[in-house]
Amino acid sequence: MFKGTVRSELRPVIREIVGQYPGLPAYVGGSGNLTVERVLADAGVREIRGCDVALYPCVIGHLAAGDPVSVDVADPGYDWLKPYLDTPTRAAATLLLASEFLPHAESSELYGQRMLAEYRRDWDRLHAGTVARVTRALDGVRLTSFYEMDLVDFLRDAPEESIVLSFPPTYAGGYEKLFDAMHRVFGWVPPDYVRFDERRFNELLEIMQSKRAWVLMVNKPLEGMEPGAVTYPGPMGRSKPVYLYSSANVSRLMLMRQRTELVPARRVSDELVGPLGLVPITGAQLNLLRSEYLGKNIVTVNGTWSFALLDGKGRLIGAMSFTHTPTKNRSMTEVYMLSDFAIRPTAYPRLSKLVVAASLSREVQELLKSRMARRVDSITTTAFTGKAESMKYRGLYRKTGGGEDHVNYAAQAGRWTLEEALRWWTDQHDKSK
């Protein structure tokens, strides 16, 4: 899903670029949550103009420009929100909270309905806090004007002597998917605009490069162009890198730092012996192990619960990490395995298969049940590969779907004990001898 939020690491770069063009008016194509406008205001830009086509960005854009704002509820099921739309700032806070709870409202899962009920129960406190957040975020930000219009048309009309900035969607329908539910609930009819695709993007690039100064941020590298700055999410996030292109002479590479912590266990080196054991590890310890044993191009996120798999001598075999976030397609009794890997190199070419087998053990199931305080019936995971199947999961997890660069898997939790998993792996996959 495209959100278009400018990462904090890129904001000083934008400020530096803007400083190379003092006195130029700034035009922001696709204001979003006004991140770019806030950077421009902080950099001392006096004339800032923005545009967007979605409800929430338009409300806060008009708010920052001092324009009148009017929002109403179209869905009778949400009439309880009407008293919280009486001022522009309160309306903006209502829409911001709505963007958080509407995904739960549309979920048929019990978890989603409970989350919606909690939002309603605690609404007054949440709304007051969000009003304060919106007020702080817009403090000192004053737009010269704001327009409800297509960003390409908006930047085309910008004067040649200006600096134009944009972080556009990089795939068709990205913006629509993000705001679809909110537009239905509040009856928002967007202004006319052209849905973003490759042709439209190329048109945008040509228009921006015709201006005196320009800054373009995208989630993918542009062919034949060298970015002035790149920020990578690193192993802490699954979001894509952001590439910044501009008319200015800048060169920056930003990498996220991650906290690491030593794992006080020897690694398996000679003969692996039973019985197997599981030890909870911290996120920082998991970070260290992933940095050691996962490929450099594998982007991961931190799980809620992580465990190290040890052999009978207390030596490290591998690790696994899980999370539980119920969604429309994920039940309350299902957990998601974010990562699983074995140490390397070893004398066991299929050691990763043992870690996968251990993930389906009753011992893992009991550890997760005790932490979640609910049943754990199934485990799902994703193999990011261009192949039709990942050999690591074959015979243990069943394929449930996927795409051109990933395969989804699922399996019943608690299939066997750790002892039985080791016996199976020794019989089927121990190729050390």
C-alpha cells in the first residue's frame, strides 16, 4: 500500500536542497500528510503551495492554508462522528483516527470488531490527544494556497522559476486503495484526476525537470538516472528503499541502525546431538543472528516472540521469530512466522530444514500459547523467492498462494515434539555422513 510519507532521514536532504535555491516559491505535488510542507516551512521557504485529491490530505491542506473546511458523514452507521467534525482541526483529528480504525471496522474477525469497540469506548480521550497532535504538527506551517487537483496538472502550472517537489505513487491504484474506505464513510468525491501509471509518471518527470529546481522521491530506481540520495530500511523494516532525485548536487546514502546483542551460546560445529531445546531471545539478539546468517538482500521485521533452537549441548542451531496480527485473512488462532534460519556454514547442508520442523513442534506451540493467552492452531509464513516452491518448507508446510516473487505457506501447529522432529530430520535430511 502506498502512503507517500517522507522518511525522517530524507528530510535534512530536502532542507539542504531547498537551501541551494533561496527565494524560490515551492510547489508540492501530492501533499499527503504535509511532511514536505513542514520541512519547507522549517527551512524558511516563504511561499508554499500544495495539492492533493484525497479527503484527509485536502482537509489538513486547507487547514494549513487558512481555508474553510467542511466534512460530513455519508454512512449512517458513523453518525456518531458528526459532533467531532465541527471545527477544521477537530475534523482533521477525526479523519486521522478514522484512517486507523476503519480497517478494523471492515474486518469480519472478532479481533477487528473488538478493536473498533475499543476505539468507540475510548474515543473522547483518543480524539483529544489527536487534536493536540494535529495542532503540534501544523504549528508554524502556513501554506500560501492549497488546491484539490491532479498533481501532474498542478506542477505543470507551476512557474518555471520555482522548486517543485513530489513523492508520487509508483503503481496504479496505490492512492485509491489507501483512502477508499474513508471516502465511502465520509462521502468524499475526489476532484478529477488521472490515475497514476508509467505513462503518467514519465509525464510528471518531464514537467518537473522543466522547472528551475526539482525534488522527486520514488520507491524504485529510475533507469538511466543517478539518485542524489537513497535511504534503505535495513533489517528493521520491510518497506522499500526510497530514492531521491533532484536538480541539486547532493550525494547521500542513509542506512538504518539496528540494536544488537550477543547471544551467549556456542554454534554447532561437530556432531549435533539431542535433545533439542528452545530459549527465548530478545529482538536485539535476533538482529545479531539475522545479520550473521541471513542474506544481505533479505529485508525482515522484528517479531513479537523469538526463540533460539539449541542442541543437547546447548549449542545454537538456528532461530525463529513469530508475530500475531489478526487481519481479514488471518484468524485469531493463527500466528505468522516472520523468519526462520539456521547457522552456517556447518557440516549439515539441510540444517534449515530442522529449524522449520522445530517450528511445528508442540513445544513452540505451548510457548506461543502461554504468551498469547489463546489457542494456536496454525502457523503461516512466506518464502520470498521467484521459484515455484521453497525446498525448505516442502513436506512440512503446504502452499496456500503467492505471487511472482513470493510463496505463502501454512501448517498445523503442534505437529510433533522436538524429539520427533529431530528423529524425522535425522532419518530424512541429515546428509553430514
